Amino acid sequence: MAGQKMLKFVEVERDMPEKRPPNLRKEDFGEIYAEYATAKAAEQASRCSQCGVPYCQSHCPLHNNIPDWLRMTAEGRLEEAYEISQATNTFPEICGRICPQDRLCEGNCVIEQSGHGTVTIGSVEKYITDTAFENGWVKPIKPQTERAESVGIIGAGPGGLAAADILRRQGVQVTVYDRYDRGGGLLTYGIPGFKLEKDIVMQRMAQLEDGGVEFVLNCDVGDDLSFDAIRGKHDAVLIATGVYKTRGLEAPGVGAEGIVRAIDYLTASNRKSFGDVVEEFENGELNAVGKKVVVIGGGDTAMDCVRTAIRQGAESVKCLYRRDEANMPGSMREVQNAKEEGVEFVWLSAPRGFTGDKVEGVMVQKMRLGAPDASGRQMPELIEGSDYVEDADLVVQALGFEPEDIPTLWGVPELEVTRWGTIKAEFTTGQTSLEGVFAAGDIVRGASLVVWAIKDGRDAAEAILDYINQEAAVAAE
């Protein structure tokens, strides 16, 4: 019986894929986790309790059918496991690598609550789709019928690509516009290779291109091509640009040479991994080799920066965060990986300013946690007289991202935005204040997780399909 393959959590312990030793993995940008072997993937999947109310599924933004594909994996039915996985998730091999499972599916696993250690959901998810690619189960997109309607998507990040996939499968003609020379957005240029190797992203780009999605790259909307031109060419438009404007510091000396933005730093490093010539890297501006590096911030982007600096050969790497470890917004797993690789965390510390025309140090003020704010998090409070200077040759600001002023940049003042600068869009459809223009992902919800961008992109694609179907019905009357 199928059930005999499952509920092994009492006799089989949680076992993650083998992690490369820190002294080896910090020498390159390869992914740090090894692949599961088939037997190990089946064994770990068999630990699932197949509970009646799967909290792993309900706490996944995509509501992936996790217990079902775990059962298929345990039974050796891997192609079926892949079919179930990809039915709800456009890029399961990417989510399996970069989702903070400790905060989502795995963090809500029922057997974890009972003290048996969570099922390794993310690692099995990654294994299933990697196996599917290896065996040719990931088929090219071939719509049953082609449609005349076209949709323009601005932004080739996870939200835009997820929407492109859904629309193209329905035969819609899809053109994706992006400012970079490669598609993928932050998947390509923001997330380091040790979390997501770039061939994983490029194979999905190839699948979309082979399926008929047209990409217009090196295209900065508002400069190279007007928004009105895109809107005039297509029956509907999806804005999925993400948020790229760095949330900066306001402090004395912040303009000094050697104080850089996280997005610039990570993009330069990722371009090097493609073999590109990056002048800012070659001249040392965005290269940490031999430097005392201080990264300011406590989210996943900060973890990407500190771990990149280690691999670039920094003399020392410190992370300043104004709260304590328990209150960090980033993944605890990433913090642990960074510690193993030699990053020093300076908790309850915030920058007050910087010394030197070419940065020489960070003026640090020590903090303590006081009363909770409206969200329930304790607010940092300054400890008077505790200031000191932290030596630094390179300072990376990783304080999060904000939306660019799209209505101004694109010359569309009638595009409504919220008081935070995000695009105002209907919650269920993504419809904006402009007829036939939709928005999805971080540009609507603010800086968030890749898995949420995928969900938003898929939902927007369904709403766009409804819209163009309605428009076609009206035209036919």
C-alpha cells in the first residue's frame, strides 16, 4: 500500500543534503549544498506524515501540493512528482534553492512541531525538478492554438517570467522588455551563485524563448522605448519591474568613496561569474579582495553581500545590524552559513556616520531593544556614550529596496501609486488605474520574496487572460 511508504518520521531522522565544508565553499561561487541521491530523496520524502491539514501547503504563497509530491517521490514516481510540483509553481527548481523554507513550508511542518525535525521540503523540491530537466520531462511550451492577442511585460524577473509562462501556454503572443542584457532580473544579477547557480536561471530563459516568448533586452523603458509605445503595440501590459532603488543612509560622510549600494556590488560580482568585463570590479571599486568590509543591514540581501565578500578574498567581513540575532529579518539558515564562512556579526549596532574622503571607518553607535512598536517588534534605542569607530575600506549598504518613481520616469502621471511609491493595483487582478495595464510583484507589494513574485505573476496572467477574453467577446458582438 502507498501509505506504507510514508510516515517514517519516527524511525528516519531529518537529513539535509551534504553541505560543502566552509573552507572549500568560500573559495568559489558554486552552490553549497550537494544534490540528493534518488534513494536519499525518497527516504527524506517518506518522513512526511501526510497530515489532514497540511500547514506546509497553506503557508506556501503558491499553495504547492507538497504532501502529494512528497508521496510520489517516496514511491519513486518522480515524473508524476514533477508534474504535481510544476502545476502550481512555475520555477520549483529556483524556489527549492532560494525560498526561506525555515520561515514558510518547513517552519510550519507538523512533525517539526512534534519534535521530529521538519521534512526537507526545499531540497526535495529542488531534486525533483533538477531530475526532470536531466530526464527531458520539462517540455517546451507548445500552445494548442495560437492567439492573435499580444501582451507586453515590462520586467524579466520572476514575476514577469511567471506571467509570460502562463500566457504563452494559452497561445498569447508575449514580449518581455528588460533593462538588462540578460533576463532573470534579481535571479540573474542579484542572487549570488552560491545560492542559485546561473545556468539554472538560463535554462528557464531558454525554455521560455524556445516556447515563443520574445525578449527585448537592454531596453530601458522611458529612455530607449516609451511606455506609450509599448502600450500601443499590445492588447494588455503587465508592469513587473520589481523595486531597485536602494534605501540609503542619511549620515555624515555617506558620500565617501568606498560606500556602495548592495545591488551594484552584487550585480558586478554576478556579471564576473558570466565572464563579463566589469570595469568597477577590475578597478577595485566593487571588489572586496584584501579589504576590511562592513555590510550594513540584516536581511537576505545583506547575507548575500557578506558571503560574496568572503569569496572575493576580503581581509575581514563584518555585518552591522541594529537589532539582535533573534530579530533579524533574514533567513536564520543564511546567518548560520555566513558565520561558518567567517563573517562576524556586530549586533545592536547602527552607523552614525563615516570617516575619510575615501572611507576609512564606520562611526558605530550601540543600541538596546526598547518597547515594541506598532508591529510588535522591539524598537532599537541609542545607548549614550557607546560610540566607536569600526575600520572599513569598503562599506555596502544593504538596507532594502524602494520603488522607483515610475510615473515620472515613464511620463505617465495618470498611473496611480500608493503613498509608498508602489503601483496602486487591484488586490485580486493587478489592474492599475490605466485601462488594460496590470502590475504584479514587488512593484505592487514592495520588496518581498521571489515566491510571492511568482504567485503575483501567475495571478496577474490569469486576470489578463480574463481581460483579453472579455475584450475579444465585446469586439465580436
